[in-house]
Amino acid sequence: MDKRQANSFVVVSPDLVTPRLEDMEQDFIHAWIRMKGNLKLGGRVQELGYRQEKKAKDLAGYAHARRLRQAGMSALPKEARAQVIALARAGATLNVPSCEDAVHQFSADLHAESPWMRDVSAWVMHQMLAHVENGGCGLALPPVILAGPPGIGKSHFARRLAELAGTPSRLIDVGGGSAGFRITGTEKGWSSAQAGIPVETILSSHAANPVMVVDEVDKAGEMWSESGRSTSLTTALLPLLEAGTAQRFECPFHRLPFDMSRVVWIMTANDADLIPAPLRDRARIFHLEGLNAEDAVDHFERLTIHCCDQDELVLPRF
């Protein structure tokens, strides 16, 4: 068994795999040609006439439409349908770490990146060691909230955790005001219908355990559509933070169930007291202190490590 098969995870049902219309048309045409050849004694039929070929394509179109209706994908745009079928056919991967040695290396690298968050990195290590010991593979963490003053690298820590684990990450900024839409997605009735960022990330990357960084969760608010329906960050997040409901999350845009139980949720906040109670109850909260001078300098150097040297800076002329 290769590594991809060992780390495979079913996000959407394989029953959603349907043939392309073009392939079904060719199958119908070839079947009709074989049928005519069997009925014609002593001869072979190479091709169909125009009317018969059109009839075969029409029948294929009816059969294809019926397959899409049965799979619940007849209303999806062609591009979105192709993404779902590709994921259903290939499955999704669970990105590393997947053994004790990998967990220890991953945790050591994470601690070296942000030593002032040692309590968080130690918790991550213990969670992953328990996961691997129970036969699990890939990055797996319960929801967590990093609460502390601005500028201590909370979001940076979350993104680096994803990078070190080799899995995608996306930042969802609550301060933008539409985080609820961006998490769950939107359906008809809103100004623009689209999938949420978690589903979108899984469809594009085929990774079952991306890291979703929800920034400034203490600023959660509520928004309303033109038809009078509302959405909020809390109501959007709750079904995705519970493993039981996340396993059968129905995307409003695709109107199909997705297993989102392996998505890793890392939320950040400046003031833990302002975080809605339902979110606090469903996450592990770390109360972080401000950086001391040494840690602040180290953090700044890491953030600017790829910046050009001062000698390479081109200063403007006044």
C-alpha cells in the first residue's frame, strides 16, 4: 500500500463520480454500431448515419442528465461539478505527521519558530502523539483559540503550523464582517452564491485536513441578506467545530454533504472575554502573554528573514 492510499480520506461520496457527457455519447454511438453489426449478416458497420448518431447523442444526454439528478448535481455549474467529481474519484489526503518521530520533529520545529508559545506547541505535540498512538495519521487537532495581545504572532504561529505539517492554510478575517459567509458558503438568495473557504480549499488542494485560521474571533458579528436571512460567525462555525455534525456538513452552494471532520480550526482573539460563549465551550483556549524584549526581537527577525539587506534598499530621491 503506498503512502497516498494509506492516508486517503473520503470527503465526498464516490457515488458522485459520473462519466463525462462526451464519454457517454461515444459509448452510446459504439454500442449502436455494434448492435447494427450484429444484425447485419456478413458485414461490419463502421459508422452511423447523421440521424442515428444524433439520436445516440440525444439518448446519451438523457442518460447523463438522469445520472446527475440521481447524484444531486444537476443544478451545479459545470466547473463546480468537475471539482466535486475529481475529489470523489481521487479522494483526499491526510497530510503528515503520521509517526512518532515525525511528530517530535514537527513539534521541535514549531517550538523553535515561536518559543514563547511553548505551552501551545507542547499541547500540539501531546495531541498528535495520542492521535498517532491510536492509529491515526495526518495533522489532527481539536479546535483551539489563541487569545492574547496583538503583535505576538498568533496568526503567524497558526500558518507556520500548517506549513510545517505540509497542509494548506487559509486566513478568515472576522474583522472583514462577512466571516460567516466565508466559512459556510452562500446559496441562492445572496448577492453571490459560492462555496465557503474550507470546502473551496479541500476541493482545490485535495487535502482533507487544511488549517483554517479564523482571525479576531472576538469580533464576531451578524449579517443580513436582501431576503432577510441572517448569518453570524458563531452559527457558521458551530456545526463545523463538532465532529459529529462536521462529518455530514451540507455545503449551501453545492447542496452536497462533505466530511469536514478533519479540518483543523485555529482561532485567534485579542480579548478572550469577548469571545461568544458557544465558541469558548467548544475550543481549547490558551491565554498568552505579551512578548518580552528578546522574544520580540527574535519574532521580528523571523518575520523579516526574507527581506532584502539594508545595502540593497533603493532609497527615494527627494
